[in-house]
Amino acid sequence: MKRLTVMLLVALAVGALLAACRPGPVADPGAGPDESGDASGAVIGHQPVGEELVWVEGRTGEAGVYVKKFGDHRLVLVAMGERPTAGYGVVVDGVAVSEDGWVIDVRFVEPGPGDIVAQVITYPYEVVRIADDGRGVTVRDVTGEEPVELAVTVE
């Protein structure tokens, strides 16, 4: 009986862990509104594979904003470059599209004074997948009080 109880608890714990790790819904470019009501069709946190991954990995060492076309979509890479510790990150706060083009708002996160972080070199970045609709791309740093437009390298 004790063995059955332990096995049941382990099975419940594993099930709860798997449920917590399941990714949420992701919009497909051009597919219309996603569950959050965003009609842009952008995919924030896109996981690149194949030639997309090679392109992303080749640029994360240098801070900057990069845009490249892949088939019917474009990837927008916002990279912080090499950092000396963990605790850094890029957060996409919003993506909007209008007749004037795409606007992507990002925040840059840094560890605070006294934060305990791993002493490991990191390359923080975020990837946003957008439709290749011919519109321009503007990326704004909204970390401070006023948004700052970042330079975008189109490849």
C-alpha cells in the first residue's frame, strides 16, 4: 500500500511538472488575431531552426537589431551581445503593425546591485517572427521613461 501511494504521488508530481512546462499558444504570421487579441500575427519568442538558427547564432555576439527575410516571413533579432553574467535579458513588451510599418517595443533587463547571478558568459536575445509584407520595422527601447528608436540592420 505504501509503495502504491508513493508511485501515485510521483505520477502526480511528474504530471504537474509536464503541464507547467507546456508552451502557450503562438500566433502564426498572417493567421489573424491570436488569443491575446493581437491582430499583428507576430510570434514573440520564435524558436528558430535550420538556416534561421544559423543566422541567429551568428549575430548574438554583437549587440544590435537585425532583420532578415526567410521565405514568407522575416525574423527580427534583438541582441544584447556578450554579457559577463546571467541576469541579463531582452523582453518584448509589444508588437504593433499599421500602414506605416511594424513597431516592436523592447526592454533590456540587467541584474540589480546585490543580485546573486551565475558567473557565466551569456548572449541575451529575443526573436520576433513577422510577416514579410514589405512594411518597415521600427524597434524601440522602452526601458527608460521615453522610448528610444534603435538602429535596425536589414540583411
